[in-house]
Amino acid sequence: MKKLSGKVAIVTGAARGIGRATALELAGLGADVAVHDLRNAAEAAEVVRAIEALGQRAFYFQGDVADRARDEALVAETVERLGRVDILVNNAGIGTRKPFVDLDPADVERTFGVIFWGVFHCSQFAARQMIRQGQGGAIVSISSVHASRGYATAADYNAAKAAINHLTRTVALELAPHGIRVNYIEPGWIDTPGEHEAFGDETIEREGKKLLMARLGRPEEIARGVAYLVSDDSSYVTGTCLRIDGGYVLPFGRYST
Ligand SMILES: NC(=O)c1ccc[n+]([C@@H]2O[C@H](COP(=O)([O-])OP(=O)(O)OC[C@H]3O[C@@H](n4cnc5c(N)ncnc54)[C@H](O)[C@@H]3O)[C@@H](O)[C@H]2O)c1
């Protein structure tokens, strides 16, 4: 019997990057998976096929996490097609990357719509379903090292990630009596399609070598952290952070003296 046999997971933003790796990791451990994404339908279909090849059930759900009605439908359709919801991974995220003085409030609202409201809506609908089922559950949000440190040109993103960290701690308090554990992961710099689009291959190659471990993290290295937080391996862990950053936040990195 695999670690997550009989469990059903929802992973948002699962067509590529960290979400894709997480969906595949959970399926490999025996979970059925709702593969949610706003776009990248072809990639999402490929993730569904890869999960089925692992012997698990999966389906693609197209939706924007910022859209509360779609999030409600995501949970309802997961129950309809896969029978229940035991695990929610709030992974979908975006950022604007502009200097603070140039930030358009509409862009900031969009970032908060996806990162903060997306986590709020999905977690609320999933928690209600888990409470109805009466068998506990696990919620993990993919935050960022940006939540606890300021990084320039990411004011909207940093603030939204900080908001979900504190939301997580509060929700963990309220859901503990229902056996639902709620945690977040702070990845460092992870090698994903989104990062290549934002920075370009050359910058990633050059800057990656300057990191403490001389490389970016791999999506699978975050996925394994998610697997820990949603399985019984972490049965006494709630309301906290698992930072998987290759030492990114250590002072002065590898050049400290
Ligand atoms: N890659 C990193 O260095 C890094 C570091 C820290 C945190 N994170 C966080 O990890 C998560 C995944 O990042 P990634 O690098 O894999 O990104 P990515 O851009 O490679 O993939 C993100 C996926 O989410 C989907 N998505 C975007 N907005 C959505 C929405 N509104 N509704 C549904 N799906 C949506 C995209 O279509 C895409 O398929 C994000 O929350 C990001 O903030 C990433």
C-alpha cells in the first residue's frame, strides 16, 4: 500500500513547474489528482496522462484561482469525479516585477486575486468538504522566501505571499479540531518555465551559479516537501513553514567570511 493510497488531491497551477512536479509526486505515492490550471491546457493534458500511466485517476479542470465560483466548482467536480478531497495544494501564483513607484494598483489587485484570494477561496471550499467527510485532511500553500524577506521589484508578490503565510497560521488553528493540517512551503529560486520566461535562460544560467548550492532548486525538490506535509509522515506538523531554498536566505550566502 502506497503512502497516499485512497487519497484525492487538488493541485492548482499544475500544468507545469512546481505544480506539475507536485501532481506527479502525489500520484506516484498513490493519490488521485485534480490537475487545475488557468492555461497551458496541452501541458495539463500531458500531466493527466502521466498520472494515469502511474495507475491513478486524474482530470484537468480549467479555471482561474482568483474566481471564487470556479474554485467552488473545482472542489465540487473533484468530489463528483474522484469521490472526495483529502489534500489541497495551493500552488498557482503570479507576480508583476515592477519597481514599487511604477506599480499599477490593478496589477497589485490581480496579484492578490491569484495569490491571496486564490488560497483563501480554494482552502475554504476544500476545508468545508474535508469537514463534511469527517476524516481530516491536509492543505499546503506554496509561498516563497519573498514572504519573509523584502526583494526589490516584487512588492505586490512579497506582500501577497506574506499574507498567505499568516492566513495559514490562523486557519491551522481553526482546522486542527477537524484533523486538518495546514502548512506552507517557502521555496528559494526554483528552475521552472515561469522563471525562464521572467528572466531568460542566460540570466538563470549565470545567476544560478552564484547561489549557495551553485544551482537553482528543482521542482521535484519542492514536490517532495509537499509529499511530506500532506502525508502522515508529518502527522504532528501544522501551522508552520517548511523552507526549501538551498540556503537562499542565509546571510551573505556562500561568500560570507
Ligand atoms: N520558481 C520559483 O523560483 C518560485 C520560488 C518561490 C515560490 N514560487 C511559487 O511556486 C508556485 C509555482 O511557481 P512556478 O515557478 O512553478 O510557476 P510557473 O509559471 O512555471 O507555473 C505556474 C502555473 O500556474 C498557472 N497559473 C497561473 N495563474 C493561475 C491562475 N490564476 N489560476 C490557475 N492557474 C494559474 C500557470 O498557467 C502555470 O501553469 C507559485 O505560487 C510561485 O509563486 C516559485
